[in-house]
Amino acid sequence: MKKSILLVPALLLGIAACTPTEQGAAFGGASGAAIGALASGNKVEGAIIGGAIGTVAGALVGRASENRNRCIYRDEYGRRYEARCPRGY
């Protein structure tokens, strides 16, 4: 029990140095594996599939948060485009 109490802060400190994409992938993979193991009849297979899906989804969500100093605008035709944000935004 003592080892697991010490392990959690060490893992959290280790992931703190990662980029948002890597953090999202790690969190998504861990949650997907846990959900897959709980929801599936075959715990190992469910954890593997859930972990893979969660990793990809988490990486995509994390990657979206890395795009700083960029804003999304709409032109006169309703099309969306990305450009630099105004100063101070």
C-alpha cells in the first residue's frame, strides 16, 4: 500500500514535463484501458482496445490545446479559417 501511495505522485510529476499532446495521450490511454477492462467480458482484450482508442482520442484533444496564438475566424461566405489572434488576446 505504501508503494502505491508513493507511486502516484511520482507518475504525476513525470507527466508534468510532457506536452499537452503527450499528457492527453497518457490520460486517454489510462482511462480507456480502465473503461475497456470494466466494460468488456475479456478484461485484457478490453483494456488493450480501450487503451488504444483512448490514447488516440487523448492525443487529438491534447493536440488541439497546443495551438496557441491562433484564432478561428469566419469569412463573409461562412467559411472558417485560422489566423493569428489580435495583440493582447
